[in-house]
Amino acid sequence: MPYVVLWCLLIPQAAPPAPPALANARHDLLRYVPEDAAFVLLAQNLDTRLADLAASPFAQTLRKSGLAASLTRTKEWQELLSLQEYLHKHLDLTPADLAEVLPGEALAFVYRPGPVEKPEQDQGLILLRTRKPEALRKLLDRLNAAQKKSGELRDLQTVEYHGLPYVRRVERADTNFYYLHDSLLLFTGQEALLRDALRSARERAAGDSGRFGKLQTALQDDSATVQLLVNARALDATFAAQARREPASKPMADYWKALDSLAVSVTWQEDFTLRVHVLGDPKKLPAAGRRFFSAPARRSEVWSRVPEQPLLALGSQVDLVGLYAVLSEFTPPELRQASEKELERNLGALIGRSILKEVLPALGPDWGLYVVAPPSDSRELFPRALFALRLQTPERDDLDETLLEAVHAWAQLAILAHNKLYPEQPARSRPRTIDKSRVRVVEGLPYHLLPAYALRDGYLVITSHAEEIGRFKASKRPAPRELPLLRVAFGPWREHLSQRREGWIEFWMRRDGLTRDKAAQRLDDLLGGLKLLERLELIHEAANGRVTLTLRLTPTQALTADTPRP
């Protein structure tokens, strides 16, 4: 993502996008990928997507924002400038020369691990399908001529493999190889990998793009611009060898066997979208993992209690007993037993209950956290936060009250520590009744904070402001079609910071010792960045041995030149 955004700054006015690649462009490249490759980093239509993005309203707004100046000071920006300078100085190449060829219709990097005992024999292959074959050939000729003149390139030798000619580049310090045919280029430092790639394409039937092509098709994610496709089987030997050297890593090897493939995809159309796909067979997991990962994903009930327009909200359902069982498998038995004894001896003794046998089974599975702006007419500076955890306590058992008392004890310790540091502004805890719930409220804290904690509707609720206890109730809003884990709304954040502008400036002046001008500039820079963004969402899907996490970032401005956002 940093390089995508920096591209928008580096190219003030992009050339008109080239025609989109054929739908099978990446599959044409995948035909050359050997079955035993570990992963493929694959891009399609990256040139058109970047050109369109650089000409979009989003990029135009970004260039004018204060954030742009900050980005040009990053390491990634300096790396891009250094690369541009090197290409111009040593190879007489400009960005325009490269843009004719790279990144082309489709571009891929293939990695194949060497023998476990010989990691120096790892192999890599670059594949390119360009839109301008003649420009690619001229670029290679210029590169070869420049390196021959400098002495970097000693010789070019044409070699045939099953009737397919490729070039051996004998360089001063190394030997590389490339195969060029029409719009296709394969480049590698390992001759064996090049030959395996050529053989793979020759032996596969028409339409067969091998293991990685099947995975790419199974993802049903054709809109992806960049994808990382991982073949778990190619790394089995690595995990097995690690388990032999370090017995503590054996659980990881056992879990790895159940994983078939892993894929990460990135695209931008209406949103910037990052998806992580995990495909495997839960039946191959160890018993604890099978129970935990086979459970269907469900929406936390806390989402129905989140107020309208939160600044931030997150929540899910988690089987804490199952999660603990899975994590226990990755902990050496001696260490786990010692940790459990310490946990029961300290926290368990404080509560008067067994943490593992009584408390943990009663927690969840629903939990959630949300942050909301304070009322516009209040004097509060900070947003209000509320955390809720479902308690499943047996009938005629006062475990929920016991846990509330434990929270109260920790609150009292915090109050004592605060009063010792700030004797002129002492805090204290008082009981209240809010919307028929018995609540403990901590009064006397600065910045109009009013922390509170209570039991409400089967939840243990802890909040930074007591009024949120009364707002924590189920609504009748329809459930969303997607399964949310996280949502951030940047519009309400902008509104909150703007309304409390003077308060935030004074807060940073007091806390960080800034001058008024610098504190104001900090706020303006933050608001400038937030003006580019509308919302952030993390969505979870799980079914039939497949888990997908989707991170979606929606900007305020359109990401394409011809589709302005309403």
C-alpha cells in the first residue's frame, strides 16, 4: 500500500490507461509455474490500475494534502528516487522507458525453496507478459548494450531446451538466464528453474495452469490486482525439519499439515481492499484445533448494541476455552503447568474461584468494544469507550457478582494510585443506579472522565463514561449481511476533532510541551489525512474449510478518473 500511494505522488499526470489485459493473462503466466513452487506473487492490469489511480480525484486530493509532504519524507519514497536515479545514471533509462514495458499486462515472481539443509539453493523466477513486445525487446537490447559497455556483462549465449531458445547471460559476478518469446519474458538466476518452467508450460494441456491456476480460480477473486498465492505443501519439509531440530515447534508442523493454500489479494476500485484467504481441511487438525476452527463464524450480539455512528467498533464471538486449548498445544507442558499454577495461586485466589475450571468457561463467547463521540454540548475532550463481555454463569451461581467485585477491587487500587499522584484532585468510587442497573462510578478524574462498571443484560460492562451504561441495550436494527469484526468511521472522527479543536491543541501543548502553532499544525495534519478517508471495515467469513478476512478502506474521493464518488 505505501508504494501504491507514493505512485500517485510520483506521477503528477498519468498517461491514458492502456486497454485492460485479457482475462486469462495471469493464467498464461501460471502455466509456467512448477507444481513444487512455494508461492507466486502475481499482478494483472497493474499498469492500467496505477495509471487510473494516479489520475483519480483521490490522487489529486492527496497531492494537495499535508499528508503528501509527510509521505515524501518516508524511506519508501527515498528508495523510489534512488532507483530512478540509478537507472538514469547507469542504464540511461527513464521512468517512461520502463513504463512502456513494466508492469505490463501481467507480472509474477515465483519462489521455490531449495533443500532444507541447503537454503542457499532457493530459487526465484520473474515472469512478465507485456503489452508492447517490441518495446520489451528494445529495452533488453539497451540493457545488454549498457552492461557490456560497463564490463558488467561478459557474454550472451543462446541455448536450446526442447527446441525452445533461451539466453545465458554471463556476467562479471554471476550468470542469469532469460527466455523471450513475443510478449512473454522469463528471467531467473537458476537455469534448472527456467527449464522446469518451460517444461511445465509445454506438458500442460490447453487451459491447464497448474496448482496455482486452480487456486486462483477457486478464490473467485478476479477483481484482484495483486495476489500472493502460497502452496503449503511446498513448505512441509521446512516445518518438519524445524520440528526435528526444535521439538517445541512440532505443534506448528502439525497444524501446518491441515493448511492447503493461503492467498492474499489487493485491489482498488471503489475501495482499497485487502483479502486473506485460508484454505484447508479442518479434519486434519489436532483435536483441539479441530474443535476450535470447525465452529461456524457468528456475529457478536454486541453489534446490535453499538450506538449509531460510532467512531470505532469491534467485536466477535470467541470460544475462550477452545482458544486456550489451542494455545496450550504451542506451550511446553512444563511451562504451561507452571503458568497455570501461578495463575490460580494469584488471580484465582483473589477471585476465590478456579480461573481455568470456573471463570474461563463463563466468559463469552460474545464480546465487543466501541468508541463514540461525546455529546456536542458536553465539555468532554476524549471520546467515550465501552467494553462488554458476555458472562455465561450457571444458575444459582454468583460468579458474575464475584467478577464484578474483582473489577471493583482493581478499580480501587487504581484510585489509590491516582490519589497518591494527584492528592489535590482525588478520585472516588460511588454506587449509582442507571437505567435500572446497579453501577459503580469513579468520580473526580480530569478531562471530565467518568469511568463506570456494571452487570447489564448478562454482560460485564466497563466504560469511560457512566452515561454509556444506559445506552448499552439491544436495538432492532437489521443485522448486516456481512460478518463484521471492525469498523472505523473517519467522518465522525473529523467532526469530533474539529468541534474540540481548542481542547486538543491545549492537551498536546500541556502533555507534549508543544507551542500552540505546532500543536495546531499537528491537528491540521491529522485532519488532512482523515479528509481522504471515509471508513475502514474488517469482515470475516468462514465455511467449508475456508476462512476469508477482508479489510476494506473506503476513501472520500473516487479511485478512478471516470467514476467520481457521490
